[in-house]
Amino acid sequence: MSTIDSLYQHFLNYPTICTDTRSITKDCLFFALKGENFDANSFAAQALNLGAAYVIIDNSEYAVDQRSILVPDVLTALQQLAKHHREQLNIPVIGLTGSNGKTTTKELINAVLAEKYKTFATKGNLNNHIGVPLSLLSLTKETEIAVIEMGANHQKEIEFLCELAQPTHGLITNIGMAHLDGFGGFEGVKKGKSELFQYLKKQDGLAFINQDNPYLMEMQMAKGLTKIVYYGTEPNNTITGKLLKTDPFLELAWTDQEEIHDLHTQLTGAYNFENILAAICIGHFFGLGADQINLGLSGYQPKNNRSQLSKTDKNTVICDFYNANPSSMIAALANIESLSAAKKVVIIGDMFELGNESAAQHQLIISTAEKTAVHTLIFIGKHFYEEKEGHRGHFFQNPAAAAAFLQKESITDSLILLKGSRGMALEQLLPIL
């Protein structure tokens, strides 16, 4: 059996990690992870044939030759290797979690810090028990600051990811109605996310906190944090901001208690205001000037279907179908209501992982949407469909049924909100819109 020390020597010689034979690169280390429906041990020989330098396996039956490294458990080996690698790097690591806005905030922080430092930020949504180790193993000796996103849907997950990433600094974007099923309700969400604060307190780390958010203030007080940098809209913050314009893109003024700076962004959605302030606050803390901060933020264009404004041949679509929960749904509905357009259409899909709260939360979103000043409401998914009695709007059990309706009832010259949980795959409707 290989030890982490010997595995780390292989990693230093072959620092590219692969977990999928479809993305094998020459001289990578292939980790044969298991899933619910597959065992990558069986692909070990194929990975070597495709150019992997070594394969890390936990089933000796699949050993090919000396290039097969046997460990007790491949996932544990990956995690321990990532932790060991992190411990060799004496750099600031910003741990980032929250119910909404994690990925956008991570990208904004990276856009700012990259104006001065060689930064690394979590790619895509590699923010879980596999993604965080892969992110950590992407850090090199050239990396000066890392931004590591941490997702969670149950208690103790953030605590575990903190033990791997060992953040020196941390940020919780907000606390919302997300993953209620796994966390055991809203109080469980607060408890789970506050594990980041708990880790920072234990390690004498520093937190960036939105002083406008009562949940975050309550959580930091409960954990007894002492090293805090505040941002928000009140004048007693290190960074104070004021939202000036939201239509179609956000414009704001911010101050570092000395000068006022104007910022024009390419982001839509008033809910992104606090994400922008977080990035300003972190940039300021790490010594960037106002011009550098504004340059990084003004040049950032959203992607990955998060608050992304897309022009089609017929309409303007707010593509926000990467994920959804009640908090982000309500924010998205408020945003489209605030925007100027002759015709507005809301197309929203089911929200997942709400447990016993699912029916009530879907009813809440229907009621909120009905009060929103838009021309057309379209609800998609079995959860919304089950709550359709007595409500206005068009209800469809799945995206295919909605697509048939949209092809027949062509929508043109409209501003459209397209939002739902990732599993709804609402991107399939975009070509019709």
C-alpha cells in the first residue's frame, strides 16, 4: 500500500490529476474513483494506455504493473493528498461558502485579485468533497492567493472541506432557503454554513462579513470571531457601497472611508450588489488600489448561466438556470420587476432539495410571481404543477411540454427570466426563445 508521502512524490513529478478517462492527458495521475453506478478501477488499464503516468486504485484485481498504485481508498487518498499539498503552501486561502451567489462572488474576487496577484479560483462548480481536493491540487508554487469555493448540503460538510483547504480568510455570501432537506431546515443551514466561521475562529483566521446581513452578524457573534473586516451600506464599514442603478447593469458608488469611487459593471440583478461589495472589500484588504479594483470588476462578464443577459433573435433573456432555491427565486423576480421592458415573461422551473418545505416553498414562489408585474408566467416541473390549482399562469409538468407550448405561442420582443434548479435543464428552452 502506498503512503501519502510516496504518493506526493509522484504528484510532484506528475502534477496533473484526472478522474475521468475521457479527459486523460499525457503523464497525468489517474484516480480511480467510485460512483453510485461505476467503479473507475475497471478503467485503470485504459487510463494507462491513454497516457496516464500512474493509476491510483483500491482494488488489487485491476493492478497492471508498477504504474498501478494501490491505496486503501481512492477518494480518501485524493483528499489526503490535497490536504498534504495545501500544507506545503504558505499562501492566503480564501474559503467561500453561502446559500446564493458563491460562484459569482468567487469569480468577482478572482477578477479583482488577478489585477495584482497570481491567483487561483475554483473552476466551475468543483466545490464538494471531490472538487475541493481537485482545486487544491491545482495550486502551484507560483500561486500567490487562492479562492476556494465550498458547497454543502448537509451538516459537517463545510467543516470537513475546511480541514482540507485550511482557509486563512473566509466569506459567507448569505444564508438562504437552500438544501433544506439535507441541512434539516433553515436553522440547520445557518449551523452548517457557520462551520466556516468556527474553523476561522479556531485557526485565528479573518472573516469578511456583510454587516447588513443579520444572520451573518448573529453567526459571527455566536462563534466569537475577533478578526473581521466589514462591508455593507452603512458608513461604519471598511468598505461602504451604494447602489445607483440596476437597469440593465449595476452601477454603484463605493468608499474606503476616504474617497468615493464610481463603478460600472456588466452584471445584472440587484442581488449581485453585495457580491460586488465583497470583492471590493477583499481587494482593498489585500492592498489593491481603487483603480485596480474597478478595472477587475468593470471587465468581468458573467458566464455559466448565472445572471447572464443574452440577446437572442427574438428576445432578451436573463439566463439564470444554473441553480435555484426560494431565496434566489424571490431575488430574481424582484430584479425582473425592476427592469425596464415593454413586455416581461417569467419562466421558472422546480426547486430541488427542499424536503418537507417543498410544497410550501413552491406555493410561495407562485404567489410571489403572481404579484410581480410581468405579462406572462410559465411554471415548469412536477412540484409547481402539483400546486397549480387556483393560480394564474401556464403550468407544465416538464420542459418538453413547455417547449411545445413556446413553439406554438411564439414569444417576441420580451425580457425573459429563465430560472430553475440545475436538474431542470432549462437551457433546452433557450433556442426557442
